[in-house]
Amino acid sequence: LQKTLLALVAGSLVSVGAQAAISYGNGYTGQPYVGVKVGQFDLDVDNADKPTAYGVYGGYNFDPNFGIEAEYVGSDDADYRGGDINAKTYGAYGTYRYAFADTGLYAKGKLGVAKTKVEGDYTTSIGNAQFKTDTYSNSETSLAGGVGLGYAVNPSFGVEAEYDILGSDANLMTVGAHLKF
């Protein structure tokens, strides 16, 4: 029963999503979307592992090529000198998509502003048996951008892979899926 209900809800969302596009009457149709993504942060911090990233994003396509997008991506704790390190970023972007003819494949570029915060704590040894806990913290708001490839499975659902440059201390590689309304 749960599988049937889940299939019914998913099918309804996919079929309703294509009907919710907004027509401006001038030949352009706008379309909002929301999605989730998962991936990995690449931090420019010595001796830090790469934390797993997870996030949500949403946007609005003004036409088939141009749109806007906002996202939040956080991470789990990764190992950092015997302690932990994590990252999070908030971003707002202008987007451009180029659809390859006769396929669902498209290339995506985005450019905007992101606030990225990297925090960690670690232990250092002093002498033979003494330990000191120290912290690492860097917060930066900067120009950010990314490139990616996507595939429109149908008019309401797509998947994307992206590589984003978030500032001087962090890059982000993700895969995601989105639903258009």
C-alpha cells in the first residue's frame, strides 16, 4: 500500500508540474523548480578531509536559457587533525542553460554571490603529553560560479552534476535532482 501511494503521489507531482509553467503571453514561459543535491566540499585547509555535502536549491527559469537560482549546502563533520571540520554555503546566482539539440542533455553555467563558512576544531600536542584544543574558522562572501551538465528526464524532472567555485577556501562538486512546477 505504501509503494502504491508513493507511486501515485510521485506520478501526480510529475504530471502536475508541467502544467504549472507561467506563460507571459510573449512566447516565453517561466517555470519554477526545487531540488536536492549531494556531493563533496573540497576545502583549501591543510590536513583536512573532504566533508560530504548535502543541500537544497530552488530557482526560476524565465525562458529555456536564462534563470535565477538560490541554494543552501551544508556538510557533515570530516576529520581534521584529530578533530572535525565542516562547511556551509548560501548562494544566489544567475543561470544560463544551453540545450543540446534533439536530446534532454544541457550544459549549465551560473554566476553570483555566495557566503561560505568553514569551521573546525583540532588538537595539537605541547610537549610530551599535553594537548591543546584549537579552532579554525573562515567566513567569506565572494563572487561564486559553477558549471555543470544536466539531463531533462521529462518536462517536470531533471538531474544535474555541477562543479562550483565558492571562494578562496572552498569548491563544491555535487549531483542533484529537481522537480519543475
